[in-house]
Amino acid sequence: MLDSKKIVKVVSVVVASISMMGVGASVSEAAGFTAPKLGVSEVAPTNPLIKKGDKIFVVVKDTKNQKVNVLNANGKKTAKKVSMGSTFTAKAVKKANGKKIVKINKSQWLNAKDVVKD
């Protein structure tokens, strides 16, 4: 009985030491591994700049109200509205009253947040 306990103890110590050597070898191998150099990722702009002559498309964030206010040259709201899905050619772009606005015709302007480049 006593000999079988000693044999079990010796076998378990040998197994434990072998497993520890295996873990130590993999850790040292991982420490020597160098990761490959990765190139710089290119990030596509989420809101490309709208310039004169670009085609623009009216989008609405509110699903109940499908129209966007038309602004005057000073960035103030007018009584007119433009419906979602309309396409225009940007005649000019400027900043007025703290807002970036896009000219769609002779006297009508839209907030740049309400249009996307087509």
C-alpha cells in the first residue's frame, strides 16, 4: 500500500514538472515572437466637403416631417421648404450665422447638415 502511494506521488510530480516545462517553453517562445508591421489604415471621410458644382441630395433625419427648411443668404429660415429626396447642384457654399449653408438657386440656401454629396 505504501509503495503504491509513493509511485502515484512520484508520477504526479513528474507529470506536473513536465507540464510546467511545456508552459515555460511556450511563454519564452511567445516572448521572442515579433508581430508583423501593419500599414497605416486609411479612413474614408464620413462627410465629404461639398463644393460648388457638386450634386447634392436632401436627406431628412425626422421621419414624420419629410421637408427641410429653406434658408436665406444670412442663414435665417424662410417660409419655403424642400422635400426629402430632392437633388440639386450646389451653386455656392458659405458659412453664415454659425452654420454652413449651400446655395441651391438664386435666393435659396440649405443647411449643409440637411444635404449629402450625391
